[in-house]
Amino acid sequence: MILVFGILGIVFCPLFAPAAWIMGSGDLTQIRAGAMDPEGESMTNAGKILGIIGTILAVLGLLILLVAVFFLGFSLVALEPQLPK
């Protein structure tokens, strides 16, 4: 499930990426403590890494969107025609 969330977080919906990161970290901690079967460690680690990458991409995309909206708004204000008094 963590690997699927990681893939979904990159491809379709960025909201899945932090979930994959958090769930992957928790499961890896339990695997290393011996509470879970270590057979799925590699897939869990891959899902966690995809979650980290997806989260970073989502944050960068949000920052780019905010900067674009700011500059678009600024340019619209700068291009507004002056009204005669």
C-alpha cells in the first residue's frame, strides 16, 4: 500500500505522497525493531522514497503557482489604465 501511495502521490494526487512518507517511516521503524516481517522492507523503502520525492515536487509546484499568481496579479495592476480625474 505504501508503494502504491508513493506512485499515486507522484503521478495523480500529491496528497498521497506525505501519507506514503509517514506510513513508510513508521513501517520501516517496526521492521527494523523486529515487529514486522522484513520481507517487504525494500518495497516499503521504495514507497517512502517516492513519498519524499512526491512531497518535494508538490511543495515546489505550490511555490511556483504562488509566485506565478503573485506576478500575474502584479502585472495586471501595473497594466491597469489610469483613470482621468
